[in-house]
Amino acid sequence: MDGALKSRSLVRFVVLMPLLVVGLLGIFLLSLSLGSVAVSPGELVAALLGQGDEIHRTILWELRLPRSLMALLVGSALGLSGALMQGLLRNGLADPYLLGISAGAGLAAIALFALGAFLAWIPTVAWLGATVTAALVFALARTATGISVQRLILGGVALSAFLGSLSSMLLLFADERIQVALNWLIGSLNGKGWEEVHLVSTYVICGLVAGCLLSRSLNVLQLGDEMARGLGLSLGRSRLIIGCTATLLTAAAVSSSGLIGFVGLVVPHMARFLMGTDFRFMLPVAATTGAGLLLLADSIARLGPVELPVGVVTALLGAPCFTWLLYRRSGL
């Protein structure tokens, strides 16, 4: 019975993944053509080949292509990180920011905004803030028998509230820089170039590979602590590795694009709906779906006369989507 279920999941994965990749490629090409300057399919192909109008080549290679690649990286990182967190905590309401990662990154970035100095260091400082905060939460959750899930959640919530209040206080001193700080807190991909892509890609790619290799541990954790111990899984070590991988992915995403919400919360539910609960197949689907969702949201953000922060669009798309998922799960 179990073998038949795995076989069906494998067949479903083999059929579904190419469709998701084709859809992702379509959204990617669409994102390259949208913006304040419309680019037709023919002009897009010419610009990609280094031909055609010089303005179109500049827009494509210097502005839209790195921005779209950044959306792919950040979306896949948040999607996979959310799946890892929900699997680690066995809680469908968990998201990458639950451990205080966003609060730590936000506080570090807002401190620089308030000072008005070292603004070029914001991605690095935000990454350090996220990593240190997550490490502190894991230290608070450590017990004699390993990492306690309950202490992990409570510690993350408490630390998030504390760091969030400090961020709000610092915003009062940001005066004319408050708008820039708020845009970062909402989440935006505007102005992202090749330098940011090169900086983030290494961390995200390593995190994606490491996360997908943790599928077996996540599958065993779903059986409960006693069963997992009986199967020889080290709960403390496994939870620490999964949490560190999720932190790496989230910190890389947050440090480069700000606090983009709902992607890490909604995408794992979408992946489970499409693929099922086997993490061997669900994790790659979550990464691909997250990339497509954020790329689509960023494309929508550029449609109007005034560009919206992508975090606003993900919230507008994510809230109804999450409500629909809850409705389906309730059986009403």
C-alpha cells in the first residue's frame, strides 16, 4: 500500500513539475515585457539576443532581467523556507518569520535608516540581525533533551514582539527617511540589480539544495517524536539543521528585498494541495511555486501608473488565497 502511494506520488511529481516549470518560464517572460515602457514579444526576443533598440536592451539587461531573477530567488527561498518551518513545527500556520527572523532583520535595517549612515550595508546588517535573532531563539528553546518545539514558538513570538517594538520606536527618529524605511519593511524589489543577484544567489542556491536534502528527516518528524526516535532520528540535531537552513533562506531573502509577507505562509499549503504531504516531492514544488508567485506579484505591482511595493501585492493575493485554503480544509 505504501509502495503504491509512493509510486503515485512520483508519477504525479513527474507530470506536475514540467508544467510548473513551463508556467514559471511564461511568467518570467511576461515580467520582462511589463513596466512603464512596454516591450513587445519581438522586441523582447531581439533585446535578449543583444539586438534591436538600445533603449530596450538597456531596460531589459540592466533593469528587468536582474529584478525578475531576484524575484525568482527570493520567492523560491521564502516558499521552501515556509515548507521547512511548517514541517519542523508540524503547524500549518508557521511561516519563515515565526522565529523572529523578520523582526531581527527589520530592527537592524531600521537602525541604519535612523542613523542615516552605512546604508549600503543594509543587506549585510539585516542578514546578520536575522541570523543572530534565530540563533538566540534556538538557544532559548534548547532543553536537556534537545530543541523544544513549544519553546521555539513561544520564544520566537516573544522576541518578535520585543524587537518589533524597538523598531517602531526607532522609526520615530527616522524623520525624512521614514518613507524609505517603510518601503523596506513592506518589501520591494524595485532597483535590484546584478550586484544584489550575485550576492544573494549563492546563499539561496545552497539553501535550496540543503533544504531539499532534508526531506527524509521532515517525513520522519511528521510521525511524532516517539516514533522518530524509534526510527533512529536525532530530534535535536535534525530540528537544529532544518531551522538553520530555513533561517539561511529567509535571511537571504529578507536582507535583499525587505519583509515580504504571505509567500512563506501560503505557498506550502499550495504545494501540499498540488503534490501531497511527502516532503521529497513537496519541497521542490514549494520552491517553484514560491518563485512563480512572487514573480507574478512583482509583475502585477508594475501594471499601474504608480508602482506598488511587492509586499503589498503578496498580501492582497495571499490573504484571499489563504482564506480559501482554510475554507477547503474546514470541510464547509
